[in-house]
Amino acid sequence: MHSFSIGDTDFLLDGAPYRVLSGAIHYFRVHPDLWADRIRKARLMGLNTIETYVPWNEHAPVRGEFDTAGRLDLARFLDLVAAEGMHAIVRPGPYICAEWHDGGLPSWLVADTDLVLRTSDPAYLEAIGEYLDAVYAIVRPRQIHLGGSVILVQIENEYGAYGADKEYLRRLTAITREQGIDVPLTTVDQPYDDMLENGGLPELHRTGSFGSRSAERLATLRRHQPTGPLMCSEFWCGWFDTWGEVHHVTSAEDSARELDELLAAGASVNIYMFHGGTNPGFTNGANHKGTFRPIATSYDYDAPLAEDGTPNEKFHRFREVIAKYAPVPDEVPAERTDAPAFEVTLDRSVAIWDVPAEAGESFDRLPAAAEFGSTRGFMRYSTTIEHGGLLAFRSVRDRAQVFLDGTFLGTLDRELHERMLPLPAEARGELTLLVENQGGVNYGPRLGEPKGLIGPATLDGVPLTEWRAAPVRLDDVGLEAVRAALVAAPQSEDGAGAALSGPVFAAATFSLDEPAGLHLELPGFTKGVIWVNGVNLGRYWSRGPQRTYFVPAPVLRAGENELVVFETVGARTATVRFVARPELGPTEV
């Protein structure tokens, strides 16, 4: 057994000064069969600790449940960290930001208008207590003094940028201690005086989040944390991508220089991210600082270990810096080799209207998505109109395609601040809107906002009050319905590779001699979702920056594999290709 504590100037491991050299790996963004590989490569870069958030909404999509299967097996992840001889930092939030849907808060929580998020509101604290009971049941026996890997646990996350409810922080701290978490507790905030003051307590060890000007920021941190070790617990060595922007990168040379400055000052560090991974399915978050901007599927983050698990220049530069301050193993991970490259033609397709769907619920007003059980992905609204005119909503969250009796009329895109669409004067029939929740806002005051069509809805100023609404199920059950429809649908007479008119599901099979990580490219496609062997890999969008989509080797199998694509707009061709190298997009306009 070992001990870990905070001394007057240093972290102490078994009573001796210890520098935490940590890297972030989010277990929920990486296929579980790849965890051990990614953890080992962190050690080979010279790190001694792995940090992870815990996403409440993934573990508890329904209140009272706590899923730990597959990629959510936190216990197994922490045990693998220990098996590699490394330590662990756990950051359970409950709010995590992380460019993750709703900042990690569950849909059932954010939909409850009777509670106030991220405060000492009793209803909110009651829900948090249930969540932390489950998390700490996993973390508690894995603390370092009990033979495990966990050396630090963080309370909340950059709270000083959001609020100043000290009682809330005190209650989180009390819950954590009552659950038998005895390792030191920390907070993290950006290095501004007000944030560091508002986001911490005297009994919690304050740390900072930044990626440059280390000496200046450590000095600010020291004013608020006068004793103990200084730590940058989010050393931003890269950045996340949002759809429609460039692929963000930071100079490996500059990042290494900043890391060197940080370590030369004697500080501990958590590199955010060491390995970013992927936002699978509908898990990506969104930013809204005046304009809504959803996060891309790749969470590569320009991290030292790329999304496909291969080291890049930043890995080697960081390794050289770390070697100046701590022992680094001689072994170096293998460089990237070309992935199998080949084309696949999606030879089966079916329109979304031909896939059996839920009838939905009837409403005498326009309901928000949570009211009919749609928490992520897509939903469908329909009403009957007798004439055309100006269709208007208070808000569209986030993108709506409008159809009249199955004929496409136009798109309303929140990012473009669109909420009105003129309909032809002769319009008459069933008006249907396919609405995509493009990701819950993960930072700022819009955290947990309602999704879907936000009323009132009007046609030429007259309220539209009779609606039916339902989620578009794209889970395992929904995918089975798609597969059945694909089998039953008549095939196109236009030949293999012909254009696709959306919204449409298209599918194909392809063969591999053995499983291998792949990079999927969809030239000519517009916007949609990808599944390989039933695993939702996430969204694609031709606007970029992301151009290829990583398919982890454990998702694949020797022999026949299945590819399903939901193309919402249309594709010039039904042929896609797997390419040798990833392409995350341009880094300059």
C-alpha cells in the first residue's frame, strides 16, 4: 500500500516529493479494447498518471440506472492504468464540459425545470448524490492507499467560469468525503483572479487550466493557492474542432517549449489531451457564444497520440522535454503505417419515409424534444396545413429539413439564425420536419437548453397547434428496422454508385482479411451518420474540416463487414472509400 498527500511545497508519494506527469485519456471516447494500448503509450512518453472525466449522461441516461458496460467500464479502465504501473486522476464533475453533449449532464436532469443546475439547489444535489454514490463505489476501492491507482479526485469543473455558489462546492466536497474518498481533492479554473476565487474552497487544492504563458499563469495560481504544489491540470496542447472551421493545430515546437517552461518551474501537469479519441454516436457537444457551433466527430485535439493511436511530432517533442525532468522508457511506439485502401459501393438504399417509425404523440402545441422522449440525434414533427405562407418558429434547435407530403421544401439552420421559411401559396397536405439535435451546448449559460422546434409555430402569423412528434430511433432497435427495410426495398435501376436522394439509408458489405484500423472518406456525400457493424461511429458533414472518419480495428472482423450510412441531404455518388491516412482537414482558410 502507498500514501499520497499534499505537502507544503509538493505532492508527496509515500512521504517523498512527487511530480504528477499526467495525460488525459477519456475512456468513453476510446474503444475499450484499445485502452491498454493508449495507456501504455502514455507511459512510453514519460507520463506517470492518466486523467479521465466521467460522463454522467452516458452512465445514467435514465435516472436510477448506472451503465458500466463496454466503453463505460470505468473500473476496468482504472485497473488497466494500475496494471501499467501508473496512477489515475478521476474528474466526475458532475459537470465536465469536455466538448461533450450537455457537458455530461443527463437529459432527464436538464429537462427538469424545477431544479437549478450547478448550484446548491436541493433537488439538484439529490440527483448528484445518486450519481456520485455509483461513481465512488467504483473509485473508492481503487484509491492508492487501498492498493489502487487513484491519487486525486476533482470537485466540479471550471466552476469559477460559471458560478460562485460556495455552498454547492461545500456540499460536493462533503458528499465526496462521506463516500469514503480520502485522496486529496482538487478544483480547476482558468488563471483569472475571479475564476480562481469563485471556483474553489480553502479545503480544496486549486489548479489551473491553460496552454501558454506558463510562468505568468502559475504566478496567478500561486496567489490563490499559496501553499502546496502548483499544477496545470489542463495543459491545452491542442484544441477541438467545430464543423465549418479549420482543423485546429498547435505547433509541436511551441507546445514543447511551453511544457518545458511549466516543468522548469517545478509544476505538475496533466496534458489535455494526451489522446483525444472520438465523439461516437450523438455524443458531441456544441459551443454557443453568439452563434451555435457543433463539435466535430473527431476529438483528435492535435494531441501527442493521434485519434488512430499513432504518435506524432508532438509526442516525440514532449517525450524529449519530459526526459529532462523524469526517467523515460527507452521504447518508442511504432509510427503510423498505411491502412488498407479500397472503395465500397453502397448498393442498397431506402428512403427514411419507407422505414417503419413510431407514430408519435399528439400535442395541441409545439413540444420541445424532451417532452416526447427525444434526447439526442433526430426527431420528426408533423402537422397538416391547408395553405402556404410564412412558416415561423421561435427557434430551431438545431437543423430542420422541411417536407410537404415527402417533397423537400427547404432547410432551417440554427447556425445561420434561420427560423422562418416561405411555403408555396398552393401548399396543402402533411408538413413534416426532420429535426437534428446537433449536440447539446457544453459550456456557458445555455447548458442543458431545450432542443427540437421551440414554439410558438405560426403560418402567416396564425398559430399551428395540432402536432405529432416522435424520436427517430437510430439505436440498435432502430437500426434493425433500417436493415429490414433495406432488405425489403426495391433496388435502384440507375446502377451501382448512382446518386442518392436524401433523407436515405444506404448500406453495403465489404471484406477484410483481418481487422485493422480504417479511415473512411465519403466524397460526394453531404451530411449524416455512419455505422460499421452496428456501431454508431458518429456524424459526418461535407463542410469539414474533418474529411476522414476513424474506424477502430476492434469494431471490424475478418471476413464480411457491414457499412450503413444515413445521408440526410443527398450524395452525388453511392461510392465511398477507405484511405491509407487520416485527413482531418485544412489548418488554414
